[in-house]
Amino acid sequence: MLVEDDASISEMVVDYLTKEGYRVETAKDAGEAAARFDSGRFDLILLDIMLPGGNGLDLLQKFRSVSRVPIVMLSAKDGEVDKALGLRFGADDYIAKPFSLMELSARVQAAIRRATEYADSAPGAAGQEQGVITVGSLGVDPDNFIVTKSGEPVKLTAKEFQILKLFVQHPKRVYTKAQIYQSVWGEEYYGDENVINVHMRRLREKIEDDPSNPKIIRTLWGIGYKLGEL
């Protein structure tokens, strides 16, 4: 689903993605997008931030509260605040206008591929059963997308869960930001530290007793991150 109020951009994106083999439904405002989301099932959502009748970030939070569908934010505002907010609220990617259709298509393909690969490793995938991994008060079930803290469920986005899973499955390893990005996003890292910083901060807010003094995922300054020894 493409949520975009600019008719010329919408038509251009739909034409290009249709030629690439995708079936695209469109919504021109927040109300129409919410209605289509409630009545349909999508493999990915392209979501503009500035919309008539509502804010794209509000829609993002609504969609993310009930679905892990990949969401790529679109915005004419090429600002760190918009990007950070989008990622913080659970967006999978962010692309600033004006963008090339080739780049947009590549981002769409990558986001859908990551979601498909994650689904292949979810419950029922052959050879994946590992059981619950305990780290301090945290319990992580890699196969069933379940995280608990002191017995209480913790809601993570797909990216947050994949980052946590990476560390609990490799407790002795130190990961640089580039290695985290390549492992979780499946793409080459071009030095955009903000993506990792936002996701790591959001994850720590959910799993750490004191996010400002993290114990579960420790920062090794100038190197990267490592699972703490609890």
C-alpha cells in the first residue's frame, strides 16, 4: 500500500512498481489509509509523513501496534528528527524526497526480503528450535518471537527483536555498528550511525532496568556492542 497525497508522485510510483511486478493499492489521506489497512493485507506499506487528515507518524504507530508488516517512511523533510521519530516508532526504513524510483524499488525489495527471511526462521521452520535463552531477568525465545522481562511480556518491533536475538545467540561476540546493520538489515553499511543508535536506544528502553546505564547490551566505546555478563 502506498499512502501519498501527491497525485503525481503516487501515479509515478504506482506505474514504476507495477512494472517491477508489484500490485499496489493507494490511499491519499490518513482516513483512507486506516480503512484500507483494516480491510486488507499487505506485504509492505510506503507511508508519507505529511498527510491530509492526520500524521503519518500516528498511522505508523497504529499499524505497528497490531502488525509487523514492513513500513518504509517517505518524507520531503530530510531532517534527523523526522528520521529518528520514524525509526523510533517502528519504521523499517526511511527515504527522503526527492528520491529515485530505482532506489525506492531497491528499498521495497530489501524490506520485503528481510521480512520473508524473518518469517522463514519463525515458528515451524525446520531445524530452528532452540528454546528460551535467559539473560538476567530477560527471557528470549528466538523461535516464537517472545521476550519476557521478570516474567512479563515485552513488545519489540521486528528489528529490535532481531538485534536482541543477534546478541543472545552470540553472547561472546562483539559487534560493530556495521556488523549489526549487515546482519539485521542484510545490506551494505554506509555509515548512517543514526539508524543503529535509534534502534539500540529504543531496545534498551524496553529491556534494561536503567537504559542510561545498560547491563544487557553493553557499549564498548570506539568498538561496538556486546552482551553483558549477568
